Amino acid sequence: MSERPQAPTHNAALDDVLTVSAISIIATMLGTMLHEGLGHAVTAIVTLHASGTLTTVAWSGTQDSRLVAAGGTLVNLLAALVFWLLLHAARNASPWLRYFLFITMAFNLFTGTGYFFFSGVSNFGDWAQVIHGFHPYWLWRAGLIVLGVASYWGAMIAVGTCLVRYLGVPAGDRARFRRLTWVPYFAALVIDAIAGLRNPFGIRYVFESALAASAGGHCALLFLVYYVPKSVTPGPNRQLISRSYAWIGVAVALALVFILILGPGIHLNG
């Protein structure tokens, strides 16, 4: 996937939607498996020697703990930091690679910070399990909500700043800004829903897990243009994301694995 960037030949040139979608699909699948696979499944296997089924919507193990429940969010937040550092170091990389690093960071950061608010409001999910049994319970739930609102707002500022600074997209260019944030939102929604429909735990997990993470957790992408500080100036590297059959091919191959194998689930032994 090391292709030479192509500069736009005229101002009317647009980022290739198919390539943006492909990169976004790879990024969201990676974020999902970091959460469910590394954050939950690997943590359960390593710390509890548990066995269970790993799917795109959940990890269902024979044993569980607060650490296992928190692991998904913590891995997403750590991954967001790693991808931000890589993005910062890849200023001169191809536009495809920089966009991949950017949108992967965004998906992980929004999933990680959004989960606090989601569990606090719904009393469901990973962090509801983490605080289960804590007293006074209402205060812990309120704390999750406050933490979620504050961290999610900070995530929007950080992601919007990165899009301007590292991809050179000015917030004033509303059309391009939205193209690079709305397309990944809907691409992630589609791939997560399709894979989620094949899960063995029931249709409710599609809404409570897959769509909650995509439709809810990533919704900041729809409003990101309004959260870029006016003091942030666009970086010099402003190449458009042109058609890349390499990224598209990789996305198709990984999507088949995601849907056909990880969708129904794989059994892991501790």
C-alpha cells in the first residue's frame, strides 16, 4: 500500500469516496477487534485462564472480572494514543496512510471515551459491570456520565484538530471536512451491522453493542467541523485521497474475514 501520492489537478477534484470507505472499514474493524479481542478476550484468557466465544459484538467468557470489563475501553484509549503518535510522526507519509492513522485514532478515541457516558446513562455495558456493587451506586453512575461528557468533548477537539493539522483540511472547507468524517461514520455503521447480524447471541446485541458503538460512539464525526479551535491552522500536506486499489483490496479481504468468521464467532481456550 505504498503508492505515490497524486496531487489534485484542479480545485474541483475530490477525495475518492470508495477509498475513504475502504480505509475507514479497515480502521473500524481494527478498533472493534482491539476492544473485543485484545481488551476483553486476551485479558480474560491471560488473567483468568478463561475460555469463551469472541465475535464482532461481544466476548462471552466462562469467567469475568472488573479488569476484563474495563479492558476493552482501556485498550481503545491506549490504541488512540499510539495512533496519534504515529500520525504525528508520519507527516510526510502518503495521504492514504495518514488518513488511516487519523481515522483509526478517531474510532478508538470516540469508542473509549463514549463508553463512559453510555454505561452511565444506560446502566448497561462494560463500565456498568465495572462499578457494579459500588456504593453509593447513583454517584458512581453520575461520575461516569460526567467523565464521559468531559472526555468525549475533549476527544472531539483533539480529533478535529488532527484532521486540520495533519491532513491539511481547513475547517472552512466544509464539503471536504464532512466527506472525510461522514463517509467513515456510515461505512463503519454498515460493516458493524452486517457482521453483527451473524453473531450467535441474538439480534439485541446488534443494537446494544455493534450499533451503539458505531451509531452512538462515533456520532461526533457528524458534528466535528464545529469543534475545531479557530487557532488551529492547516498543515502543509494537503494531498487528496485518490483511488487506491491496494487499500480497497485489503478492505474487501479483511471484511470477508470479519463478517464470515468473526461475525459468527470463534472459540478461544484459556
